[in-house]
Amino acid sequence: MANNIKEQERAELHRTIWNIANDLRGSVDGWDFKQYVLGMLFYRYISENLTNYINAGEWEAGDCTFDYAKFSDDEAEQDRKNLVDEKGFFILPSELFQNVRTRAPHDENLNETLEKVFKNIEGSAQGTPSEANFKGLFDDLDVNSNKLGGTVAKRNEMLVKLLNGVGEMKLGDYQDNTIDAFGDAYEFLMGMYASNAGKSGGEYYTPQEVSELLARLTIVGKTEVNKVYDPACGSGSLLLKFAKILGRENVRLGFYGQEINITTYNLCRINMFLHDIDYDKFDIGHGDTLTEPLHWDDEPFEAIVSNPPYSIKWAGDSNPLLINDPRFSPAGVLAPKSKADLAFILHSLSWLATNGTAAIVCFPGILYRGGAEKKIRKYLIDNNFVDCVIQLPDNMFYGTSIATCIMVLKKSKTENKTLFIDASKEFVKVTNNNKLTNQNIEKIVAAFTSRADEDHFVRLVENEEIAENDYNLSVSTYVEKEDTREVIDIKKLNAEIEEIVARENVLREEIAAIIAEIGEGQNE
């Protein structure tokens, strides 16, 4: 019953978001406008989070009528330092979302008000341990952008709508532990815009079911991990799956990631807060992971998941320092400059803990192409680092119909074998995309765990055989496809053909007799 209520609430929340987004979008492209909705959602979240935190403390101390939103700024200032130490940020009562929203329709300088509020929130963390987690978070919420309207009045009109729309979302009460509605709202918005945004969506967003499968593969037999890491973390959906599956307290030392795109980097940090991950439990970096990795002091990681960009260009052997980089040098060769895929694999392997597992979505070409990529595969197989290769169905990701794969890496395998799983038929069709169901995920994880051969689905292969196959790691090389063609009984078919031929001869004779009869009639 509780699940039904939750699903009803979720459906209602999704309908509300859809309506707000459509109402507000106007001339603003949906993918751009997402930033405004999510930025304002984040502003509301941290306002409520701080208010509820302060109120709970006062109520416990005996003052049940206390409400931080009605407190004066001067009185609140006295507690600024303590709150920044505890929460990582501070917001004056007058600058809380609910108070700004109340004044908004009558504020002719609303854009300036909001700009000041965002600067103050970011500034509250300056010079503190949480500074990196708050710096630039509101950069993409440009309240002076022409995208919102051609005049200040028009922009402010749109901002009022935005404040009201986000303010009316039913996101639950923090005290009832239904705050995950903030996270759910985020995920729905990301999915909604990704599916409508064509290719650009795929760069930002990994479907939830694929995220779930990746996370599940890395935690088989575990109820907790020390740290999780994604070298190309996008908006953080893969990392956050661990919080959902294990519980965030069971990711003991936190969530780590790096993202090259500044907008997505900001979204990822916002996403952490929206999923109630405290500032001291995540470390998301901005920059190129392959040439400027930012977490040398934090590796190794017990769980690594990633859906890195497919076949992108990178410095490769044009940068003479990279061949001596400890992440790449053991393989003796660098991934091609035009295809960085295996550079992400080697980076992840290098930073993987000896007791850890990495699960990485791969472009299929890296499994069979020659040259440097074949040499890297040889290194991976000869050193027994590849635990499993899983063939996924096609059309799983927004913006690409390619049938991708998952490569699972381990450093401490007990057998010199590699598992191959053909999951290309494990999906249901939903509109234009294929989707993994819970049953599909369970079946794949069960096959991964049991490592038992199953015709047309799973095969455990000696690494010697892979070497004999020129280090080809394509699943179809080892798992035979089921022949679904109809079996034909040749004897029966021949008998049917003979019968047809005999019948044809009878018909011909009958037709000839009729024609002859007609001919005789005409001669008379």
C-alpha cells in the first residue's frame, strides 16, 4: 500500500514538473531551460534543508514555536560560523527561497535580488572546507539572460513563474524522510530533457536502469564500500545509484568523480546536494581526467562505474609524458589519439582497489579493432584483469542506437578465465528506446555471479582461447547466437512439392481439355 502511495505521489510530481517545464519553456530550448528549473530546485532545497536543520535544533531545545524563516537577519548572523562549520553554507532568513518567492511579484529588481542571494550563498562557503563544493554552483542560473525575456520586466515575470512553479512542487517534508523527492524531481527532469534533446542528452545522462546494472555488478557480495568513483561522472547519476542501492551511509568515505563539461560539473554537484549527500561526503572535480586527473590523493577506489564518451580524441602519443604516466605505462602503448576509450579503461584499472570492481560502458569497436587497441587488450587479458564482457541491447541510450557493451575489471581474480554474457535480447521496448527491466537486470547479475555456462547466453572462456582468437573480446566470438530460423523438414517439403506438381499437371490437362472443347464448338 505504501508503495502505491509513493508511486502515486511520484506520478503527480512528474506531471507537475512536466507542466511547469512546458509552461515556462517558451522560447528557451528545453535542454538550456533545464538549468533554470534545476538551479531553482537546488535553491529551494538548500533553503528548506537549512531551515529544517535549525528548526529541529530549536524544537529539541524546547522552543516548539521557533521558525528560522521568520527570524531577523541580525540575529541569524550571530550563528553564521557554526552553521557553515556544520552544513557547509549559510543563508540569511530574508534570502531563503520561501521569503524571496513571497516578495517576488512586487520586487521590480527581482533579477538583482536573486543574483545577490546566489552570490551570498556561494560567498558563505568561501575560505572554508566546503568552498570547492559551492563555488560556481549558480553560474548556469543566469537571471539576466535574454533567454528569459528581452526586457528586465519580461525576465522578472519569467523568474516569478519559475519561483512559483518550483515552489508548488510537492517535494515532501524533510522530517518525513521523503526528501528523495528532490532527487526524483532531478532525475525526471534530466530524463525528460535528455529524451527530447537528441544526441546532447546522451552526453549528460545514462538511463537509470543501466546505472543500476553497473552499480549492482560492482557490489556483488557486498553491503558497503569505502569509496565510489566515476572518471567521467556527467551529472552524477551513476555515483548516486550506490546511495540508492546500499544507502549513502554505506558508502563510507564518499563519492568521487571528475567531469570536463563545466555545466554538467555544476549539475553533478547540485545533484549530490539534492540527494542529501553532505558537502564533506563528495568530491567532484572539473577538468580532463585523462590528462589532468584530480584524485591522485584519493585513489584507490573500491567501486568504479562509468559511461565515458565514445571514441573521443585525446592527446595520446602527441604528449610524450603520457607513455610514462603510471596509469598507462604498464600497457606499453597508448590508446589511439582518435579513440580515447581504452585510456578510460586503463585509468580506471590503475585507480581500482585490489578488492574492488570496475564496470564501464564501452563502444563495441574497442573489443575487436587492431593496432594499439589490440595491444592494450593483450595486456588486459595476459594479466587477467578482465572479469566479464557483457553485450547490451541496441538503442538503450538517448541519442545513439549503438549496441554498447560493459567491461568489468578486477585485479584479484581467482581463475584465469573471462566471462562473456550476451544480454542483447534482455530488454523491453518503450516508445523508441529499449529498456532493461528489473527482471533483465536480475538475470544479468545472476549470470555474472554464478559464472555458469548457458547456451546462447553465458560462457566462461579460458584466457588461452581469447589469445588464440587474437585477443578479440566481442561477445559474439564466444557466445553462439541462437538460431531462430524455422526448422524445415526436407522430406515433407519434397512430398508437398510433388503433390503441387501433380495437381498442376491435372489442372493443365483440364485446361487443355476445356480449350479443345471450345475450339471444337467454334468449328461446328
